[in-house]
Amino acid sequence: MHIVVSLCANAEQEQEDVSFVVLGKTANYRQSASGKHSLLNYHFFAEIFLKKGGKVHRAALITPGGKNELVFKGDESVLEVHGGRYKDEASLNQAFPDGNYIFSYRLSDNTLLNETVIINNSTSQSRIPAIVDITLLQDGRRVSPGRIDPDVDLLVGWSVFETGNADPNTIVDDLVFVVTGDCHGRKIDHSGGPFSGNEYLTYASSNYTILKSVLKPGESYQLFVEHADVDTSSYREIPEIATYAATTFLDIHTIGEQSRGRRKCSKIMPAMDGGQTDRPQKN
């Protein structure tokens, strides 16, 4: 029996395609230059993150009770499913109720996995975190989003992640993400994610530095900060995350003259993320 168990464990470790899977519900907000927040939408999503060189085939997400089967689409790093955009959490929950969601896909060796991830709000209150309030500092002083000095590192801070906690399963703690995009909708800086071997932010983090090398004079940028309350599990050594998250988007602008030869920004920046439903989406 011990030999069989050992062989099974080794077989599970040989899985070289999937890094982790995640599904969740999120609220997206816009923060104005004056610090006011407005709701953009509520949203459901699911993702399969691939290891370097990893591949999966025929990936689909089966909703609770087998009512719907949604096909994953993506590239060599991540496959995604996105639900609609909703004006309130009740409408989101009606379209995508809590329950058992099945990630069904075949690994590169044609092994079929039907991986169940449970998203569950066991309370009478929303589990989506409070609105994230973003603050910006340079040289230890608060700065206006419209007056960023491109020659100084930009410290991005945020309101306390009050519901953030350590993971009782010790897989991954509640997470924070900071992502920056340029005025053409391209992501140019990321605070990092779990299971990559690199540093990343958790509920215990209080700020993140965008290095001055990322920013150029006389240009517009967009960034977001996300607080993600996560429940964790695992299957065949694949970490699983079910999350409730809140994301705030903020535009910033650097002082100075734009360098010659750089592509000019359009008057309205295209979205770098689908949550920015107040922006034109990239083609």
C-alpha cells in the first residue's frame, strides 16, 4: 500500500501544465482625481494559469448543477472565462450563484481533469471587500494623480484591507494586486502573483513602488489596486482559489514634455482591463 501511495504522489507531481486555477466575484470602481469613487460593475470570472510551456485542451467551466458550460479562451500563460457585467451584487449572484464550479480540461498528456472549486458566502453579508481607496506619494509627500514626477519613484498606497487574513490552509493568504498600464491599454507593471516563485503582495502589505524607470514624462497612465479575499483548496497538487474581490481604477499623468518619437496618447485611454466598462475596450 505504501508503494502505491508513493507512486500516486509522484504521478501527481509530474503534472507540468497548470500552475493554479481561480474563480471569483468582483466589484470594480473608478477613483477620480479628487478621490471620489463610483461603481463600474460587478463581475464573475474564472482563470486557468499555465506553467511555462504548459498546455491544456478543451477547457470549460461548468456552473452549479451543470446548467451552463463556458469555454475558456486565452494564450500561453492564462485561459479565461468572463461572465457579464452587472449593476449590483444581487444580479451577479442570480446569474452566477455560489456553489460548485467544475474546471473541466485535458492536460497535455490527454489526462481529463474535472476539478471542483467551491465559491461560498456562508454569511448574510457581502464578502466582497470594501472600496479600495488609493493614495500616491513621492519623496514621502502625497501627490496629485495629475502631477506625477516621472523622475521619482511613485509609492502607491491603499486603505486597510480590513477583512484580509492569513490562510488557515497555508496555501496562500488574502491577496493584493497593483497593476499599471500605459495610455494605449498595455499592462507595463505588475506587483506579482502567487505560485510563480516571485514576490507578490498580501493583505499584510501596505504599499507598492512603481519605479521611475516605468514612467515617462508628459504621458497618461492607468493603474488599479485589488483586494482579494480568498478561500483555498488543492487538487492533484494544483492550488485552487475562490475569491471575492474589490478593484479600484485610477488614472495618473506625468509632468514634463513627451519624448520625441513616442506614440501619442488618445484623448480617452482604452481599457487595460475588462473591468473598466467606462472605457473603450482594446480590439
